Amino acid sequence: LQEWASSALLTEADIEAEKKIVLEEWREGLGQQQRMLDHYYAKAFPGCRHACRQPIGKMDVLQECSTRRIRDFYEEHYRPENIGVVAVGDFASNTEVVALIAEFFG
């Protein structure tokens, strides 16, 4: 989680490979169910981006987005101070968990 939060390498090869994965996930989601969701979102979120933009994003934006722009977005938003960590489990004490989170996230 710590690496994802602030230390991802984001190489050109990794980003291009991930774009292909997202494109395939988008294609797999096409169909009747997606058309029904599109219709529902248009009614549920009128005048809002959610009405016409799914969380997976727009494929033309994904395909045209440069590696530099993706890195800039990551560096601006994926920072430890922007992350909330939820720890669930049978811990000996809360201080143990808080200390681990502080160690890895500052």
C-alpha cells in the first residue's frame, strides 16, 4: 500500500500495458447491462459528469493521455497525506497499528 501511495515507478511500458488492460475491461463491459446503466445514470445524475462518464473513464482520453500527464496526476494526488488507512484485525493494541501506519506513511 505504501509503494502504491507514493512510490510507484510508472514506467512507459507499465503504463502502456495498463492502458491495454483497461481498454479490454471496458470492452468486456459493453452490452445490454451497460446500456441500461447508462440510461439509469443519465436519470440519476442529471447535469453531472456521472451521468455520462463511468469510473473506468473515456477511452479516447485514456488512449491519448501521455505518460507524463499520468505521472503528473499521480504525483499530485497519490500522496501519503491524501490516503486514509483502515486497519481491521485482532491487534494486540491500537498503538501497534498506529505505529506501523506512521512508519510506512509518515
